[in-house]
Amino acid sequence: MDKINWNGTNVLVTGADGFIGSHVAKALIERGSEVTTVVRDIKSRNNMDVLGIKSKINLVYGDIANLQDCERAINEYDIQFCFHIAAQALVGPANRNPISTFESNIRGSWSILEACRTSKTVKGIIVTSSDKAYGQQEELPYTEDSQLNGYYPYDASKACEEIIARSYYMTYNMPLAITRNGNTYGPADMNMSRIVPEIVTSLLKGKRPVIRSDGSPERDYMYIKDSVSAHLTLAENLHRKEVLGQAFNFGTGNPISVMDLYKKIASIMGKSSIKPKILSKAQNEIDRQYLDSTKAKKILGWEARYGLDSGIRETIEWYKGYFSK
């Protein structure tokens, strides 16, 4: 394939009603792409509405776990490039109901890949995976050579998705690459069970935030603008043979514990006197996770540009503005 030019390109973004997908869709619209997405349910607090992009996206009502719906979206809108971002991404629901997570994340992935394979127009695909696919590891940070252990349902679903995607590359020479993101945070994350929106929104309302773990787990928190640039940069390099079929880590390489993250946010907001409720009830979650993004820097020239302080400040300002409306 040739290097992609987004202006005038027909792009399918699965998960454009979710957090990362909506930001990627918005960035593509700003670059002149014609964006299409597949939606099953339209939630009342929907990211396309929150970011003001719903009227600029072609909505195909269907389910990505249904091959015919994927084929219809791709064929009717002459899709030339696909970002497969849609997933059931929450650890709690995945543990409670693994089957729906497997349906969405594994069947959904092979349905999109198969629809792209049989399409006459699709020239490239980015598959969004996660650092969770690595599971628990003896050695940190994770590199792309670390084994995909995927212990728990969500983690296993992402590991399966990657193995299936790689099989499509190896067997059918499909032009694809895989992103493995650290924990992503930022404006317009409407899922309040995630740690950053939970802390910020609770503190804005003067409530005690709830921390499900004991506060010790360490994670790599990446700002949404860095996640968007990771997706677009990888797509824009898909014409290079050293990128095809490859997975790339995207993170900051700077892990922080949940408790230290809380203290940082509370301090920036001037709310250090409010103490969180620590439940110590998180189960089936990995204790320490962070990524080595050397490969992305070396091959793609990508690195995270936002430090945690600046990303958190922008995030707080966004939620202040959102709730003041």
C-alpha cells in the first residue's frame, strides 16, 4: 500500500462512540476523512455527542460481532482504511460476564478482519490491543517480545484478538499493525468506573473518590492525545515493510501507583484534605504494568509528548467545563 493521506479517505472507526475511538474519529474528521462507525446501542452519555462529532459521522446500526453488519458498513461506504478500536474494555464487567466480552472482543475482531479481507477497497487496518494482553510478567517493563499471557477474561480476549489479527497478516498478507496501549485517560472519558474520571469528578463534586484496589497497583497512564497520535502515526507508517504485521507498545514508561495518582490529582485540584474510600476489593487485576516504547520511537519516531501533570491539568479543566454546562 501507499502512504495514507487522510483527506478524502473513507475510514471505518469501530468504537467511535467510546473514549479512544471518538477521539481518533474526531482527529480524522479534522484531517478531512469521511468517517463511518458501527453502533449497536446509543447510550445517553455518548462520546460522539460529548465531542460534538455525531452529525459528522456515518452511523451504521449493527453489531461488530455480526459479520454481515461489518461487511455492510465496509461495502456501502467504500471503506479504504479501518481502525478497529471497539471493545468491551472494562475489567469488572469482563470478570462478571466473560462471554459477552469474548463475543465483542474476539468474534468482533474476526468479523472486522474477515470483512476487510473480502473487501475490494480496504487498504489497511490498525487493531487496537492493550498492555493487558501481556498479563503478569516476571520482568518489567513489557517489551513487544514479552509473552502474551492474558490471564483474566479481558486480558485473554485481547491476546486472542492479536493472535487472530496476526494470522490474517501471515495467511492473507493483510496490511495491518497492532497498538498495545497503556492505561489511557483524558477529556471526555465518560466511563466513571475508570480511575481518573472517578477521582476528578468526585473531587469536583466534593465527594470522596472510591478506589477499588488497596491503592498499590502501578500503571502506565498515557494521555489521550498521545494515544491518538500513536494510532495515526502507526497507520501513516503502514506502507513500510518493517511495520506490517507488527505490534507496537505505546506508553510513557513512567508507572505510578493508584494512591500516588490520587494524591497528584487531589493536590493539583487543591483537594488534598479529601481522603479516598479504599475498598481493597479489586480482583483478577495485575499488580504492576508498564511499557517499554523503544520500538515505537526507533521505527515510527513516536514518543509520548504529555507528562502526567500536564495531561491531568487539561483533563481537570475539561471536566470543570463539562459539568459547568
